[in-house]
Amino acid sequence: MTRERDIERVLDTWLAEGAMEMPDRLYVAVLDRVERQPQRLSARLQLRFSQMRPAIRIAAVAAVLLLTLGVGAAVVGGAFDSDAPGPTPAPSPAVSPSPAASPSESASADLPDELAHIWIGGERPAPALGMTLPVLHTLTFDPELGFARYVGVQLDLGPSIMASEPSVPSDGRLRLTIAGADATCQAGDVGDYDYRLSDGGMTMSLTLVSDACQARGEVFAGTFTRSSCKNPADYCLGEVLAGSYVSTFLDARTAPGGPVRNRGAYGQLRYTVPDGWANSEDWPDSHALEPADVVASNPASGDRETWHGIYVHSRTGAAIQDEECTDAEQPGGPRTLDGLTAYLQGLPGLEASDPVELTIGGYRATMTDIAIAADWTQTCPDAVGGHPVVPLFHEAGTDQGWGWGIGWPGNTERQRVILVEIAPENVLHIGLDDTSSPSRFDELVEAAMPIVESFEFPD
Amino acid sequence: MDRDLVVAARGGDREAYADLVRTRGDRLFGIAQRILRDVDRTEDAVQDALVIAWRDLPGLRDPDRFDAWLHRLLVRSCITEAKRERRLAANVRILPMDIPAATDDFLSVADRDQLDRGFRRLPPEQRALLVLRHFAGLEPTEIAEVLGVPAGTVRSRLHHAHRAMRAALDADARSTTITGATA
């Protein structure tokens, strides 16, 4: 083998050789395990699960986040999300139809890279889709599929709709051509939009010029925030530029035991970050902000090899304290701000600072710095190496929610626990957590507190 | 339609998931087998990836990303499995070889031997990258989605992987003995 050989061609040839078929026994083994394996209610992997089981565990939330592209079946069959009204005849929004054109006529430029993202458009009604109450709007410009498409988060209704071939006929002009007829649009329907991106491309404005497909004109026009979430199962924003942002899914307001808004609770957390931060999680019960380099160094799945950031959890309750580290809320345990703050002070195995009262987003809050006591040895069954662990919190009102604790091999972990009283029995947990060293924790606190102090919880 | 199967499986339909596994199993197995180059480990990695995929499928928000997501799970399983590999203590003695020049479209037994040794010396992450590119035929943008890194990073890592493969082959061609066939 020589340097002169074209290594790429060699690899193409060589890797084409070998086994190409999955053995039948493997199919059988997989399907057997699938038969016995229940699905998680949420795809979030249980963070830190391999390090220490329930101590710090963000587990499943109440229900599945169902996102699809579909609405066609709903328009035909009337099966809309239960949170939303039933379908109504589609009124005509202020859309000027334009003549249909074939995809080949419209394609004069590729989709610009800066558009090739998922875009979060907030919640607003979509009358043309039969949605008169606000629903979350997201668009995906997917260069692999060659489509721009609408993802109706609250709609779980079947085949994709409005799958459109994008092109840029002129600077700032986006042309979308429906690739195949569906219940909302006809094949070849052309829509023209003026698009504008903010500096750095975090925000996209689409202004309708004309669209032969009324429904598309209604849902595509608007202002959208870029989502570049590292975890493809999540629609978090990923790395962001300095500025103010809102959460898409975190449901901070629903009280324990209440119906959590699993399909979007847009804007319930607003925050301001400097450059260099990323939104690495956005789920109904959790939201994470971490330095971008930390996100880059961790796996995309949501697992973490290191923790260093701001971790927000809704509906806080006290975790059961037992040797099995049962991953559940204490029956009858505290759920109020004062009760949870006192609980933290009295937890065996913790060194806790005196709580400091403060206000976050206009809400009463307390702040406590914690570490595991040097003489604490109690661990959890799944803690690798049997390192000391103290379970702290569990989502209140459900046995399937998140869990949070402290404990890391080498006892290097420090946390700042900020509890925010959203309602008398609905406390939000904000954890500033670093697992590497006390000095890194101090750096985190210095960088993260201005962000936490910017938190708002709009109604 | 696969998308419908993904949606159904996401909702807990095991039959739908079995159909998805049947249509993708060969490809997944082929990818894993090439990354790991060991049948037992390949089967473990594929099985783990498919069971994890079933378990976590309800949280996959966009069904159209199922394949990229599944590939990512598979690559993770392969990397985990590769890192579990026990390093062999045995010394492997390779006789000096006077390798005849081969044409570009012909790989001799000696070529394959060299390639295999060179490939096994690469870290599993680089092996995965090469397999996704040269076996699965994914473009850098597609690999980027699988690995969760920017496309530019994939191109850069591919360049490094090619360079590492070349270097491994060159080193192998120069050596008469290697110690500890490791992966």
C-alpha cells in the first residue's frame, strides 16, 4: 500500500466487502428484548444514570412530545389535538395567490446554509389549519430532504404537509414550491417570501409576498428563532449569540399533579445570556443552559460526561431518602419554598450554607450552596465505585418525573440550589452545578448568576 | 410508508417497530460490523442500539429524523463496544512483505491485511467516521447530523482520518513486527 494510492477509493472498495446481512438470530434477539422493554415516556436519557442512579437523574416526564408534520389527515378527518379546538373551515388569511409553477422552474439557487435549520416560531393561531387557539409553529429547512416543511407541534396527524422545495431566486427572496399535493396545498403551488436574518442568523423573518397555498402562507410567515440543538430528539436552541431568548417547552406554571403542557409552553422562561452559552435542553420539566464548550464536549444524546451549567426544573418536591435511593418524591414531603429550603438544611450528608433570600423574576426565592459532607459515605446502588451520594429533589406530583441529587466520583461536585416560588406549592428549582472542582464551581457561579438574575417567568 | 411506521412505533406499536428493524437491520449490521470488525461485538452493538431506540423513541420529536437518530445510537453503541475491547497481550509477528504494486481497482490479500491492521489501530470514532462515509455513503452534512457536530468539523475529521489511515498503512508497510494487535 503506498501513499500514492487514492485512500478514498481504497476505502470505498475495501469497506464494501464483508457481511451485509443481519443474522436472523439477531432479529429474534432484538424483538424479544423489545417485547420486554417498555418505552420511556420521554426520550431524554437519564442523565448521570451511569454515574449515580437516582441521585441526579432527569427522567421521563409526564407524556410524550409528539411532533409531526401532519395536518392533512386532520383537515380531512377532524382529529385535532385534544388541547385545541376542532377543525373549522379555513378562512382566507391575507394571502395573494400566485400562479403555480413546477419545481424545476422555481429552483434557481440552493437553500442558503444559514436557513438550513429548525426554526421556532412561537405560539399563534393557525386558522387555515383549523387551529383557532395558539399553537406552536416550527419550520424545518432540511437540506438532506431538500424540503422546507412545517412542523405543527401540537398536531399529530399523519403525513407531512407543505413539504416544499426551497430556492432563492434573488437575494433575500425565498421561493417554496409544494412537492406533492396534500390536504392543504396542491403540487407545484409556489410561494414567495422575503426573508431576513439577524446578525449571526439567530432570528429569521419571513414576510409573505404571495403564496398559492393559503395555509402555507399563514404558517410560514412570521419571525422564527434558530434551533440548533445538539440532541436531535430535542428542539433546544443550541449555541446562541448574546441576547435574550425564551424557552419553547419548559412548563413552569403547571402545578404538581396538573396537566403538564407536553406539546409546548412557549415563552414561560425568558433569559439573557452573553456570547459563549448554549441552550442544551428544553423539555416540559427541564431547561439547561451551559457554556457552549461544555455542550460541545458532551455527547449529543443528552448524556453528560461533565456537568457545568444552569439546570432548571419545574415542580420541585423532596426526594425519598433511603438506601435503595428510590427514585420518587417523598410521600407528604415539602413542596413549598420554605418547606423545601428547610428540608435542604436538614438533609443528612450535606454541607449547606445558610439560605439567602432573593427575588428572581419578581418571585420570592432562596439560594443555598451545597456539597457532600466529607464524612458522608452513603451511596446509591448504581453509583459507580460506590461514591457518596445524597438524593435531593424529585418532580412533585408524579412518580415518573425528574430527579436531582449530588454526588460525583472524588466528591468534586458543588451546587448552588436556587428555589423559586412560582406559586405556593409550585417551586422551580434552578441548579448551578459543577462536577469537576470547587474552583470551576466558583467560575460557574460568577458567570451564571447574571443569567439567573435575568430570568423572567412571563404569564 | 416509513414515516407512518415511525409514528406508530413512537406510539408504542411493536409491530411497526419490528418492520422498521427489518428494513434497516442489514444496513445497521453492515455499518457496525465494519466499525467493530468482530461479529460478537457487532451483534451486541446492534442489539443495544435497537433496544435503546425502541425505549427512547417516544421522545423523538421529528419522525423524519429517525434514521439519522438511529445511526447516531448505533455509532454510540459501537464506540462503547469498541472501548470495551480487551487489548490483546499476544505479540503478533508479521513477516516482512514485499508488496507488489496493485492497481487502483484491485485489492490484494496483502492490501486487505494492511488495511485491516491499519484500520484497527484507529480510534473507534475515526473508524465510525470512515465507515459512515465510505460504506454507508453518507455526505458530510449527513454524518454531521449523525454525530451531532458541524459539517465543517466532519470534513476536518475525515481529512484527519484519511491521513491517519494513510499513516497507519505507511507505518505498517515499514514495520516488520508489531506488538499487541490492539483495537
